[in-house]
Amino acid sequence: MLVADQGIVLHYITYSESSLIIKVLTKEKGVISLLKKGARRTASKGAKSKFPALSLVSVEYYFSEKRDLYTTKSIELRKPFKSLHNQIYKSAALIFMNELLYKAIPQEEKNDELFRFVESFLLEMDRVDYDPNTHLLFMLQLTFFLGISPDVESYKPGSALDLLEGTFKSEGRTKGDASPPASEAIVTIMGTNFEGLSALTINRTLRKEILETLIRYYVYQLEGIKTINSHTVLHELLE
């Protein structure tokens, strides 16, 4: 069955001398693997150069319930970005977001709301000036669509986020809990949007702590994530 779909490119795997397997978050089927034949024959026409990470694409592929790799009939850029792939800070944040999505989203699990969120976030990120808290906003908003959102209703001033339970507690803290300053910042970021990012007063030290805390939170909450590596680039750039 030929399916016409919208997608967001997540990952590439080399397949044979001339082809690629492309992991794509699609609107209709969730995360799927597409075989793009002949994509590596010439560098100028290669899929990697034409469709960088998190590119928004239109794709046609032959779907079958009996297979987990689908042959691609066509794949084209749907909404080219103006700044995400050529501005160094946005590009670094994009690489991190890409790794997070690739490891966090289950294979072939359709989620319309998740797809729309990622697409709209990328488009807005492309439109506005870069803010150093953008990746933190993305991580926290993404938790809603993955079903692991921290319980902000349990927050009280001075309380700490329990990374295993996803709740905030004022007593019985353990070594693995988030610090009260990081916990307060997490609640604040969860209540903001792109327009409100510039008003946040988060210094570099706290921003780094929040990022490390949220990575641990994802690792604890999702079985598919063992580690995240690309955040080290963000640390270096934002120092």
C-alpha cells in the first residue's frame, strides 16, 4: 500500500553501497524506517546533505503490516528552515533535540499531538532569535506528549523534584533528587513559552544543572534511553 505522509527526519543508517535507511517520525505511522535506494551514489544528491536532522519532509512509501522497513517512492523537503541548520547555537540545540527524540519516541506508535508539537516547535525555533534556554523548554514540553510530565501541582517553594516519582517533595529528599533551585526553575520553564524565555533569569551554572537534571529524569522515566551524549556540545557553547 502506497502511503503519502508527512515526516520529520531523525536518523540515517548506511545500507549497502548506495542506499540509506532513514528513520522518520511520520504523522500517520509514528517512527518508521524507510529505505532510500541510491541515496549515496553522489554526494551532491545524497539524502544526508539534502535532508539534515529534523528536516520537515513529504514522503511516499510502500507500507506493509508484515514488514518493518518500507521502500521510499519519494521524499522531498516540505518546509525548508531558514536558520536552524546554519546558526551555530540553534544547530547545536537541534543536534541535542534530535538525539533526545530519536531515543525517546517508540517505534511505530502514532501520536498526532506529538508530531504536531515537534513540528510547530521547530518552525517557531526557526522563526525567533535563539535563546539559551530553548532546549530546556523543548525537553519539558516534550514530557507532556511522552506521558512523563512532572507533577507541577505538587510543587511548593523550596521543594525538590523526585526524578523517579515525577513529583515535588518538601521532606524525605534523597541524593538523587533535583536541587530546590533547579526544581523551581523547572516549574517556571514549564509555565512559559517562546515569548517568555527572554524574561527568565537563569545563569549558566543553573542552566547546566537543569540540563543534567532533566537528562537524568528522562533516563529514569524512559526505558529506551540509557544516555544522552550531544548535550556536551551545548555545555561548551553556552559557557
